Amino acid sequence: MKQFGPIVGWRNYKQTHALCGCVCVACKKKYYPKKYLCSCGSIEFEKKRFLGKGMLLTFTSIGSRCLGLVMLEEGVKILAQITDVKLCDLYIGMPVRAVFRLLSEDGPEGIIHYGIKFVPIQKA
């Protein structure tokens, strides 16, 4: 077990659990997770919270998990697990939304890790 694991987790809470990233003040490029140096060379950023709705760009299966590249409506790409759907039902361009879910556990008495996954948006 890592030393100070829970403390580090709480420090990164907003970034990993609320889709908080940043926007470069100079060129307006958006980043998730937060960056400290923009591709334009600027180090000035404003905080940005993303809404979590997007589109599936591509996907694969690794073991029993589906992993996908999601393009958020704000233009940021996020690599994350896709859940609540069978692999055979996924398709490029599928609308998805972010949800807060269990990611892993460090044994029966260890720390439980939660984070962002994406699920299909149900059509009305």
C-alpha cells in the first residue's frame, strides 16, 4: 500500500471526480487533466469544469473492460472506461455522458477508488 495514498487522492479530487481541467489564457486551448505548460508555450491557465457530455471516437476491449476515447462537447478528448453497455452495442459516434463510479479496490480491507466512467446517453 502506498504511503499517504488517501491524502494525495483528496488533493486531486476536483480534477479526477468533477472533470475539472483548464483553459490556456493565451490560445484558449482546453486541457483535461490540468496542464502546467500549453503547447503554445504559455503557463497561464484558467480553471474549467467540463459538463461531461460527449461522443465516442473509438473504443476497445481490454480484458473484461471497455475503454474508449471520448470527445467532450467542449472539445477535450478523454480516455476512460465505458460501462453499462456491451461491447457489441458500442459504435463510433455514440453519445455518452460522464458518471461517477467504482474504479478499483485495494483488497478486501484496502482503499476503494472512485472516478469518472462514461455511459451511453439513452435516446428518449
